[in-house]
Amino acid sequence: MATATVPAALQRKRHGLTVAKKRQYRAAYLFVLPFFVIFLAMIIVPLGYAGYLSFFRRQLVGGVSFVGLENYAKALTDPNFLGSVARMAGFLLVQVPLMLGFSLFFALALDSGMTRLSKVIRLGIFVPYAVPSVVAALMWGYLYGPDFGPFAQTAALLGLPAPPFLTSTGMFFSIINVVNWEFIGYNMIIIYAALRSIPPELYEAGRVDGASEARIAWSIKIPHVRPALVLTVIFSVIGTFQLFNEPNLLRTVAPTVIGNSYTPNLYAYTLAFVNQDVNYAAAIAFLLGIVIMALSYAVQLWNQRKETRS
């Protein structure tokens, strides 16, 4: 009789475990469900609707008609769109190395332990990221202003010409300065977190071998934070081609320098909400997304090849 009751007890135990697991899975799905609902309603559905709109065109005669890929073909020959993408590509090549270089330098300096008041310094570098981009653009627009800006007033008191912040070339670097001011601290925190995860034994081994702090940073720290650097590069690629608030707000102080197609996002916004051409704007937005995905994939592919070679 005892041998016959053992399988029954095991079956009851297994049944109880199965029921408990099902309850855990059900609870997990219920917790995740709100995210999927919001993701579906706010991301997937708008993307699908935008893709649907991009295949149509509103005409004065005939109303809305299906045009297939004509909006995309038009965008690939549109000088305004191509010019804005080329401008942001140049912005990427200049701004991102500067930003990540400063972020890496500050992260290494804080991680070295040789800086005093490191927590205060870390917070001070990160605080600009907490400032909304709209507020940051308005603040720097005031500083750049030719009439009431402190830079222009100081130059006037010294009898010097006004700084070229708002010229065609100067505006490019002025926006770079604003973006760097906003995001150096954000990227520094990502790199600093990666530095703190490196085992201290590696540093001790390097010091035993006679390596200097600079050599430890170059040969141990930087290679170990490469995944974090790649992540910041990808974030920077996405952010660069989505640039909108800074040029849109600085346009009020330099309307002759920043046009409606200064960035791809600004051009799509103008098409959709000023020209009321939502179909062509949707095509522009999808092509911009393809450019961002291609560049992000290229960064990941380059990193994989570097890891394979090393």
C-alpha cells in the first residue's frame, strides 16, 4: 500500500507546482500587459498608419489617390531632404567624437579617484541633461542673441565685432555646443557605470607590472568599456538625425540661417503641419528611420568585426 501511495503524492505535488507556475506566468503577463498595450497603441499603430499614409497623395483634383512608392522616389531626389540628411551626417562626424571624447575623459577622471569632490563634479556634469531641451535651446538662444546676449554685449563693450554664433557656419557649431552641453553628462554616466564594473584585480595586476595610470586607462579601462561606447554611439546616431528642438527654437534668433529643412525632422514637421502634406511627410519619416537603422547596424557590425579581430 505504501508503494502505491508514493506516485499519487508525487502527482499531487507536481500538479501543485504546475498550478503555481501557471499562476506566476499569469501574474507576469498581467504586469507586462499594460506596457504592450501602450506600445501597441502609441508605437505600432501610429507606425502602421504612417506607413499607410506614405503610399497615398492628396491632389487638388481627384482627392486622395494611391501612388505606391512615388513619395519615396520623390524624397530620394528632393534636395531639401537630401541636404538635411547630409547636414546631419556632417553634424554626426563632428559633434559625436567631441561629445564622447569629453564624456570618456570625465568618466576616466572620476573613476581614477584622484579628483576631489567627485560626487559634486559628477552631479554638476550630469545636471544639464536634466534640463529639458526646449529650456536649454531657449537659454542658449538668449546667450547667442545679437541684441541682449551677454556675449554680444561684452564684445560691444570691448569694441570687438559680434561673435559669429548666428552665421551659417557659426550656427552649425553653436548647435553642436548646445547638444554637447546637454548630453556629455548623460554619456559620461553610462561610461562611468561601465568603468565601475571592471574588476579591481586587473588594475592591481597592471600596477604590479609597472603600468602607469595612463597606461591602465588606455590598455585596461577603455577596452573594457567598449560595449558602453558602442551603445553611446548608437544613441548619438539616433539623436543626431532626430534633432528638432534646438534648431527649431534657435530659428527665432537666426531665421535667415536655419530654414524649414535644416534637419530631416524639421523638414518633416514643416511638411506635415505647415504645408499639410502628411503623405509626403510620412514617406520622409520612414526614409529617415531607414537611414538611422542602417547607420546603427553599421556601428554594430563594425564593433563585431573589431571584437573578432582582437
